[in-house]
Amino acid sequence: MEVLKGEKEALSERWIKYKETRAIEYRDELIVQYLFLVKYVVNKLGNVLPGYVKLDDLYSSGVTGLIKAVEKFDPSRNSKFESYAILLIKGAIIDELRELDWIPRSIHQKANQIASAQEKLQQQLGREPTDEELAAHLGISETDLAEWLDRVRPAILIPLNGFVFHDEEKASLVEKIADTKAETSLKIADRNECASLLSQAISELPEQERRVLMLYYYEEMVLKDIGKLLGVSESRVSQIHTKAILKLRSRLDSVAKEYHLDF
């Protein structure tokens, strides 16, 4: 997804001109230059969205996220625009999907049931529960558990914009990270605490779940390729990913409530 080397100098100059003048023409040139990021995010989300969600309908929201990223990005901080833009593009798309109420309440309920069962069993057993134990606790078969995990996957699409600081603008965490000048020392502390807690929660996951998260989010591999690498089916990788994300969400939610953290 990198911009070609021959274009970097012109692109850098375009960034400088836009930040100096805030001229719409330079902004639009940057947007056109990075439109490929919208296509990348939409295609990746398409792997986990229900079939009735038309990908073409998501592009306009993705472009809105890209525009916001271009307008807010500060190239002087030497951070990577592509990474920042992908988060805002993904956030804009998921925000629209949430507003459309595209996930039935029953799916959210199942996600909460699985997360609650995982947490209770972990406390009772002193270790991560097996699928057999988790299914028994929920009163369903392992086959039904696998089906539940597949069905709730779309409900766990929560990017960094899902964790918000409770201020007037309801700005997302990723936007606040990119705009540290606007942060108070308390909010910076909350952000650092969030990162620390998330890192600890990930370290406590079973090895297979940690590896799936690493390959999916850091190596940007698709589920099919992860399955080939791990020697399991694509569906199984999806289920492992879902269980891991539900655990992380549950852990962060419980800590936030206990310590009254604003993330």
C-alpha cells in the first residue's frame, strides 16, 4: 500500500502546500492520491460483513473518513499517514453501519453471552476454557458454539474509534492520539493506561489467539492465509479471532468500570 518512491517527493511537497495554505485544491489532490486506501479497507471489511451488505455502499463513508484524515493529519510529526488514515476510514464505515442498525440485537446478546461465559470460566478454572467447556456452560453443543462465533463476528468490528474520550466532540481515541496538543495530562494518562491494559490483556491470551491477532492486525494477512499457516480452516481462524476480541473487550470494559477510566 506504499506510495511509489517516484511519487514521494511530489507528495511531500503537496502535503507542505496544503498545510501552509489549506487550499481545497491541494487537499483534493491528496485525497485522490490516497483513494486506494478506501478500497483496501472496504475489501478487508468485506471478508467479515454479511452478504447483504453491499460493499459499493461503503465507499462514500470510507471517503469521508479519508477526507477527515487528510484534514487532521500533521506530517511534521513523522508518523505514517497510511496507518492513521486506515483507522479513520474504517471508523467512518463502521459508524455508518452502526447508524443503519445492521446488526440484530440478538447478535449483540450472543456476543455478550459468550464474553461473559469466557470470563466466568476463566475465573473458575484459573485458565482459558476449552470450546467444550464453553459450550457446556452456555448449554449448547460445540457445533452451535462455532455457529455463534461465526454469527457474532460482525458485531465485534470495533476499531480504535470505539474507545472515546467523553468530551464535547466525542472525538475518537485515534484522533486524540494524532492530536496530542489538544489533550490534557489526564487524558494522556488515560490513553497510556489503555495501551498498557490492552497490551497486558493480549499477553494473557492463549498462544494461538495471540498469534492470530498478530498475523491479522500486524502482518495484515487474510483469514484464509492465516488458516493455511496454522493448519486450520478459515472458519476456525475466524472463530479464534472472535473469541480473542471478545475477551479483550470484556477485559477493557471491566477495568474501565472499576477504575473509572475514560477510554
